[in-house]
Amino acid sequence: MVAQTNLHTAVEQWVSEHAEEVLQLTEALIRFQSEQRVPTGWEKDCQMFVADTLRGMNLELDIFEPSEVAGFAAHPAYWHGRDYSNRPNVVGIWRGTHSKDARSLMFSSHVDVVAGLEGGRFPPFSPVRQGDKLYGRGSNDMKGGLAASIMAVRCLQELGVRLQGDVYVESVVDEEMGGSNGTLASRLRGHNASACIVPEPNGMMVSPAHRGGGMWDITIKGSPGMPFGASGLINPAYGIGHLIVAIEKWEQARNQRLTPHPLYTSTPGLPVVLSRISAGDFEPGTGNSVPSKAELEVWAEVYPGTTLDDLYNDLIGYLKQVAEQTPVIQQCEMEITQVIRFLPGSEIPVDHPLVQTVSRLYEQVVSQPPQIRGAPFACDVYIFNLYSPTPCVILGPRGANAHATDEWVMIEDLIALTKIFALTATDWCK
Ligand SMILES: [Zn+2]
């Protein structure tokens, strides 16, 4: 057993000596093609590997499919339409000496990665190290963070540390593409610690808040056919064109009228992404007819506190108004569908003891205080903050190309995170 005063040095030293293992564990996780394949997913093999790893550390294990959890599908945060067969969540618990009375800490990660990306310089599931970066699908989002949290527990175990409170390492399915059901299922299963850290890749900030967002598909149906002197052909692509211009205007106008959330003042402005536009049923170069329909998909982010109704009335309300004033759309049929669940933003107070503890230990390891800012994305953390008793912060690595080809994570951050996570566990759970 290491004396408390020397613990910091011991953790630093152990993790530095085992840095290679942190990277190897990240690489092992990347090799699994754990893609989110809505409505299903290929996470199982990766999850079994996580379970074996945690079993090897003598953690208490709970392995279950979200759909077998009581109350799952009836919960207000449940989102329908996904299949959980062969998609187990894995929760490992390192029991403390005073499980019932002492504060517990959870590290929660997801192992699903986005599918359907082509090209890129690096193979997605064969990790490559180059300089200070580690490339591979999920390296940044968020298998590197998962590896760091597992290694943090191993570090404390091997140093002979005994904590009073429990430490949880959770690995869930179905987070990408508007998931969150995996995270919800674990809460309903009863795995609720006194605090949680989610190592989503926020660039080594301590984030007491994260954004949310909503996605809609707008389809306009016209009168298709060939212009053989026929009358009455209406091209829905022009209608979509008007809406695209309107969305751009709305984005600019919203950013001017909104006061930035206090945790987002250094990066003001909420993103709006036109993620897909399509029209025409022919292969490129094979048809010259007016398309039967044209379609766009738009994703708009919000600050914590904005509801689905707020966003719907603001964005979709405006687009409906534009449609009413646009003759070409008036001559067509317009359909608006919500594509994925609305992901709310959420936050905990900046002066929350969890934020203070993580920030203090971050500073000890990195030798400078962290930036305390909102995470620049939507994620499943709202499940903790809005639907469970567990307050949650985000602290994950730097890197880039999450949800794109050539995703990478900053190697040194995985090492620093392992140290910060180990020290936070000892401090929080004593
Ligand atoms: Zn993620």
C-alpha cells in the first residue's frame, strides 16, 4: 500500500511505465469493427473483449442487453426502432471497502463507432501510430478514453490501493446516430454512482455541459416527368433550393440573436449542418427528367435548456413560413420527419465538487489548470444529468476526424487521462 502523500508520484510512475499498454489496449479495441448499424449494431465482439479484460482484473461484472432491463421501453427517454439482440452493455465494478457509505465514481464510454465511411489514408480497423497520433476508427470517439479508464483502475489495483467507494467502468452500446438507449438501460439497471466521468473527446477540457441537437428530413414531392412540351411539370429540387438558402439565413440570424451560454462564450455560435441533399432517381448522367422528389436532412445544435419544442418552433416553424411564401413549394407536397431522437443538452454547476475535483487533479497531472468549457457536441451525457441521480462531466482527449475517415487521438492525452482518472478515483472514493 502506497502512502497517500506518495500516491501522486506512484500513479505518475506506474502509468508512465505502462504507457505502451494503454496504447495497446486502445489498439485492441479499435481492431473490433464495432459499428453502429441502425437499427442494429456490431458491438458484441468488442464488448466481450472489454468484459474479458475487466474479468481479468477481478471486477464484478454485469453483462446485459438493454431490452432486457425492466422499464426500458416505457421510459420517457427511450427511443424506439432499434434492435438490441446481441448488443450487450458491460458494467465492471471494482468494489470498495465501504460500498454503502462511501462516494462511488463511474467512467462511462461507448464502443460503437460510425459506419459507412469510405476512403481515407489509414485503414479504419487496423490502428496506426504516426508521430504523436494514433489513427483508427473510434480512437478519439471514444475507445482511447475507455482504455484510459480501464488502465486507471488497473493502476490503482497494482499499486495496492484500496478505496472505500466503488469504481465503475461501463462500456455501452448504441450511442452514435442519436443513440443513448444503452446508457439509459444501465441507469435503469441500477448502476448509479455518485459521480461520472465520460471521456468523450472534448479536447482535454473539463466540460460540465454539452450541447444537444435535433435532426429533420424535409422531402418535397413535385410532378415528375419529361418536358416533351408537357405542361405542369414542377421541379421539387427548386423548392429544396429555397429551403437551403433559408436554413443558411436562419443559422446566421440565430447566431446573432442568441446570447451564448456562459460555458460557450469562447466559441459562440451554434452549428447547423445540412448533412444530406438529394434529388432525382437516375444514376448520374443517365436521366434528364424532372425528379419526383427532392430531399434534405438538417441537424441543428442547441445549448443546454433548449427543448425539442423550442427548436422545432424556431427552425421548422421558420421553414414552414418560408414554404408558405414560396410558390414552387406551394405547388408541391412537403413532408417533415424527425430523423433521430432529440438529444437535449445538459449541464451541472461549475462549482460542483466533481468539477472542482477533476479540475484540481487535472492541474496536478498536466501542470496547468484545465479550460472549463462546454463540450462542443451533443452526446448521451444528458441521460446521467437529466434522468439519473449521477452528475456527470466530460473529460476526453484531443484528436480529430471523429465520425470521419482518418480519425486520430493524441497519444500523450491517453497517458495523461489515465493518470487523471486514477487520481480522481482515489480522491473521490477515498
Ligand atoms: Zn462518442
